Amino acid sequence: MVVVVKVGTSSITSDRGEIDDGSLQKLCREIAAARVEGHDVVLVSSGAIATGLPALGMTTRPTDVGTLQAVAAVGQPRLMARFGTILGTHGLLAGQVLLTPHDFGVRSQYLHARETLRRLLDLGVVPVVNENDTVADDEIRYGDNDRLAALVSHLVAADVLVLLTDTAGLFTADPRLDAEASLIEEIVEVDAALEALAGGRGTQRGSGGMATKLAAAKIAAWSGVRVVIAAADAPDVVTDAVAGRPVGTAFPARGDRLPSRKLWIAFALNPAGRVVVDDGARRALCDQHRSLLPAGVRAVEGRFEADDAVEIVDSSGVPFAKGLVRYPASALRRVAGRQTSDLDDGLPHEVVHRDDLVVLPA
């Protein structure tokens, strides 16, 4: 099997925010055990900034982007060197892969990233993936590695995604506040109620939280990947998760996985705007699998160009689909509501062609 293991900053740092060598040792030991069992493993790890802070003599995390990028530039090679050393004691070779949303948003970059990761696995390397914090800014970065890990799982056609965190999984309530909260062992579908239960961001040391892990689980499940959210400090957590033994909260892979290109449209691309459609257009898209025509468009929100990704929303403002638009926003506003027969010569008949459209999971 192909396994992607994601570990957050809070799971590999001490209470003081410094990298905890014991946590790295445990993680690498379990990755090595999975390799012994014949599995390919990709590690997605945060921690560049946490590693860079003590090296620069900083005791508190900066807030400005420039300093954070500089700290990450110092910390990333140190973190990678430590992973390389520890994995080396198990006879494994580590390879660094730094990605940004650009690598997923541009199709050619997406395919290059996929080929690189697959080739590393073919060569027996353990790819260690992180967001490229040294160049990504607040406007283009993911901000957490959970979604990144889900997209990487799709890139490498993973069988299992293990999201390691500082809690045992998803609970029925916040266990820090409710003594009767119980662990949810399996979730078949991520719905709005679960997303509300997951709440907001995580710890001060990490940038993610349970909500980002649920979002990642949804992406991965639609990629045909089984997902497990579990505690990083649980004994043999990686090998148990890979083997399918009860640990943490599990999400089975969906049987009706989306094709590769539609997964890219649905989850890798950030929408540049929104197109509001009427009820008839929604039925045509969702039930009849048709293209979106100008006649069904009621409003256009945002500024986008042809071939950008847009959200398609119903009359109440709820997004239900996403696709690559064939009109720039300014031109689409001019043709919104017009029948195909009324369009000027040379204008596209489809706003979003059905081949470029994905009806989003509920």
C-alpha cells in the first residue's frame, strides 16, 4: 500500500515550542516499521518555523510574514536534516519536497509534482513534504498541512492517509470541557453537523485543528483514500492505522471516487469568484449532468478570467458545484440570463462545460 502520514507542529514539539527529538524518533521508527511491512510512505510534516525559532534565539513566534518566512528558511533545512538522520538509522533515505498552492492550481505543475513524488517512491525514498513557507504568503498559502496532505494523498494514489494530532481522534464533544465526551470510531460521511462539532483552529503551536482534518478527510475520501485521525503519541499508531486496527477516528474511502481531473478542479483550485444560478440550472447540473448555460445564470460575484475556477451557488447562496468558467466575469455579467440562440456569434454556449464541472459532495 501507499501510505501518507501527516504530523502537525504540536505533535512534534515540546510545551516550550521546540522540536521534541523523542517524538521524531517515535514517528520515524513507525514509518520504518511500515516500510518493513512493504508499504511506501510519504511523510507530510510541519515544524519548520518551530525548528527555526530557537536557532535564531527567538522565544516567541513572530507575527509578520517576512520574519516568519525567514524563520522557516532557517528551520526547514534543520528539520529535514534531523528527519534524514533518524530515518537513516533505519536504513531509509529521505527526500525533501516543498510545495505551494501554485503547484496544485496550475495543471502542469500538478502533474510535475505527481511525477516527482511517484518517482521518489519508485526509488525507495521517503518523501518528506512541507508547504514552502519561505515563499508562500498569507494570500496564497494553505496555512495548515492537513489539506496539503489530502492533496498529496491524491497525487500519489495513496491507500491510507494517517493524520496524527495531539488528541485521540474526533469526540462527541470537546473532551477538555466535557468529561462525558466519547471518541467517534468511524465516520462514513462528513456533514455540516460534524463540521460544527469539530470547531475551529487547534493549538497555539499548530495552525490546524480538527476542522481542517475533517476537511482533509473529505478530500481524501473522495480520492478513494481511507483516512485515520489519531494521536501521534499512541503506541504503534501508524502501523495500527495502516493495518486497519481500531485506532482514532476512521473514515472509509468512498466507492464512487471522482476522476483525477475533477478531483483537481474540486479540491486543488481556489475559486476566483461565484456564479449564482436559478433552481432550473441547479437541477440540470445535479440531476441531469448538463453544462451550465448563460440562461441559468442569475448573478456573478468576484473578478475572474476565462478558465479560472468558480463556485456555483444556488439562489440561497449555498455552493453546490465548482468548475472552470469559459467567460471572464465582465462578459458573463453581460450574457447572464440570455438564451443560447440570443448569444452573439463566437461566444461560448456554455458558461461551464460539464467536463469541467464537479458537483461537490454534500
